Amino acid sequence: RPRLVFHTQLAHGSPTGRIEGFTNVKELYAKIAEVFNISPTEILFCTLNTHKVDMQKLLGGQIGLEDFIFAHIRGETKEVEVTKTEDALGLTITDNGAGYAFIKRIKEGSIINRLQTVCVGDSIEAINDHTIVGCRHYEVARMLRELPRAQPFTLRLVQPKKAFDMIGQRTRTGKSPGEGRVASGKETLRLRTQGPAVLEEGPSPSEEEAARRVDDLLESYMGIRDSELASTMVEVAKGSPSVAQLALGLDSVLGEFAFPQEFVAEVWAAVCHPKGDKE
């Protein structure tokens, strides 16, 4: 089998580098950092085939063999004071698999939506000066949920570096080589937190739809989105003949999440007994 070589750029502008020989996200970040002579901790997240902060193009656990990887690195740090006037802040959190949680979605009309300084793609570095670097997305979402109402708190955020932060990068001339590229073929490299990366066929349309439904449930129950976690849960659910079996399966694979029983039942229904889309 030929070596798998991927092309990469820094999202705010850089030459194109080539990377290979990684099996998980942390190793991928280390390879990108090596190419561009930066620290791996500078990388907030990566997008596929676009330099924009596009949450639909986030690199998760799968990379198409033709995908072009754009790394978004740390830009300016900002502190924002927020007063929780209602239970939900309106944030959906995800993480990069290497220690940084960041904002994937901001709900229209929410508390956070009214703060112009908070943006999708901002990494949450600290809550009330308590650093959360190294925490998973569900832990950060829980901390934010548990903050008391009517009491101001401070978020320290790091935004991705923008092209105009760089001298001579004020206007982007033309497209990058990987910009707008559509991967051909369905074969993907699946990155795993444990064990080697594996080449596999991309998910079928029905598997993609099931994973999307589970991701929606993760967002509504836990305030997070994580396509790789959703795909793993779909795999476990497909091999589970009942809700009880699914609960046992999820406990053995993802025990640290402590999913509530009601949520597990909804996941099982979404994967094993999907309702037809309503008009």
C-alpha cells in the first residue's frame, strides 16, 4: 500500500507542507507543528478543504485521502464578563481531541449571542481564572451549566489567528491549493484515540444520518457536538439488541461520560428505530 501523505497549510496563510505517519489527532498536530516550526499547543483546531472557521468542515476522527488540512492557530486572547440571566448560555462546545475546548455554535437570541466579542471558533481557556485546558468538551459544558444565575463570571477566550494579523497578509490573493477541494472516493483514514489509524470505507448515507441524529441529541442533552463520538455511539448501538445492552456497551467504551438512561434510550431509538423525517 502506498504511503499516505496529506497536504497542510496554516489557515491564516503559509506555504504548503506535507505530513504523514500519524495515528491520532495529537500526533497529527505534532506533525503539522514540526512542518511549520511551531509548538503543537499553538494549534486550536483544523478544518478540511477550507481556511475559513467553518464548523461544518472541522477535522474530526476521519480524513478523506484527498482532503487538504488547514490548521487554525492561536490568535488574540480576550476576556469577556458574562452574567447568566437564564439557565442556558446558548453555547455548544466541542474539542480538538488534544486539550482545547472551543465554541462550535452560538444559539440565536441567547445570552452569548448578545455579546459581540464572543465568536464561533473561540477556544475557552479559562472560566473565572480557572484554567480548563486539558478538559473535554462535556466537562466544560457541565461547568458552564453549573455556574449560578445572576452572578457575573469571566471567560478567557483565544480566537483563531486571522490572515490580517500577519504583515503582508491583509488580502488573500486567489485560493489556496486545497481550497474548495472535494475529496474523490469514499476511503478515509480513521483516527483513533487508542491503537493505530485504520483505512476504511467512508460511512454510508444511512450511517451519516444516524450519526447526525446522535450528534443532535448530544447537543440538546449535553451542550456538545462531536461527530467522532456520535459515530462511535452509532457503531455501539448497531450491535445492541436492546437499550439495556446499549447502556452496557456505552459504559464499557465511554464510561467517563455517565450518559443518563433517558439519553441512552433516545440514542437507541434514533439509530435502531429512526422515525421518518416529518414535513
